[in-house]
Amino acid sequence: MHGYTRLVENGVPNAVETVGLRKVYGEGSTAVRALDDVSLAFPNGEFAAIMGPSGSGKSTLLHILGALDKPSEGRVIVGGTELSGLSDRELTLLRRRRMGFVFQFFNLIPTLSAEENVLLPVLISGKKPGKYARRVDELLDLVGLTGRRDHRPDELSGGEQQRVAIARALIRFPDIILADEPTGNLDSRTGAEVLVLLKESAARYDQTILMVTHDPRAASASDRAVFLSDGRVVDEARDPNPDDILERIRTLESLG
């Protein structure tokens, strides 16, 4: 992708890097090592899928990459900024300015319209929503919901709700989109549409997408699939296809 060579504002080529990342829950004999010496680099503009069997550490990794959790050891660097040196307030501001989040369960506010849900990050950050009117129009057009902007979540299908969630994630021009099983609650056709939308938004806005998924078809939409097992990076595939991904997952599961 052309985005691989783009430099972020401070001139670094990678959107996110990890060095020697470890995450341990508990202590002593009951300790669980969720991540074990994970070192990865995700270039600007890359669409990466993070895969692995249940309990492999993929969601833990995504949460740490998104500054939603802290590692036990190691470094996380977002656009050249090392997260360990930031206060909780600074981490919150970094998430708001640099990141957008898309979850499996949409997390829309039921009493708000589609348009109001899209604007929620703007309202939380204390910005004036009027300044984002053109941006909202652009995003609702991108996700195909211009005619549904006044509908509440219970008046939208699952696919439409996920598209609202994607527009919400994009509203403040984030460099990075973190998606946790974004197609997990959707049928195969709607899931495919959401993946096309993610790829289109990444290409249009030159964003980095980091997506946790268990679905080989979803992962095949990515530029690179990274495979975890027992908290370690054990494999990766460039421009993966569903059959290749499925075979690698079966191999990991048999080894486990």
C-alpha cells in the first residue's frame, strides 16, 4: 500500500511498535502469562489482522496497543511516543487524538440517533459539534447511512449499527483504528461489507488498522496476518488468503 511510506507528524514510519512486551496476570503459581516477549512493528497505512486460538493473547495485545491496558514489561511506542512515560491523563488524550475503536458489540448509546452517536467522541472531548458538521456528512455518506442519520440504534440493523460505530471511530481523523472482532456479530455478507468499509477508510485517510479476529475470511482482507500462540508471535502471512489462514490456525490449535 502507498501508505507504508507515509510519515506521521513527527517523521516516524511506524504507527505502533512493541519491544519485548510481556503481560502477566496474577502472581506466583497462579500467574498467567498473557503476552511473552512480543516485538512487532505496524507501519503507517497497514491493515493488520491479529489472530490465534482462544487464550493466545490477541485481545490483550490489542488493549495494550490501544493504551487501554499497561504491560508488565516492555515498551509500546505510538507514532514515536513511548507510552510508559505518559500519565493517565496523557494516555487518555493520546487515545482521543490518535486512535479510534471499533468493538464487536457496537457500544452505541441507545437514546442517541446515529448522527449523535457518531459525534460522541467530539462531545466527550469538549469540542463544538458544529465544527464537525461537514465531517459527519462525509462519514455518513462513506458508511451509506445518510438517510438513516436520525434513527436510533434499535431502528438499525446490526450491520448498520456497526457502520455507525466505524463512523464514530473515524470522526476525529485518528491515525490508528483498533478493531476487536468487528464482524463477530454479523452475517457473512454484512461482515464482508464492513471489511470493505474499513479498507476503504484506511486507503482514503491513510490510517493503520489493527484488527483482532478469529475469522479467516475477515483476516484475508488484511495486508498482513500476525499469529499468536500462548502469548508469543509464532507466524505471520502477507496478503493472506482464507485457506492459508485456516491451515495455520489449525496447526496452532493442534500444537496447543
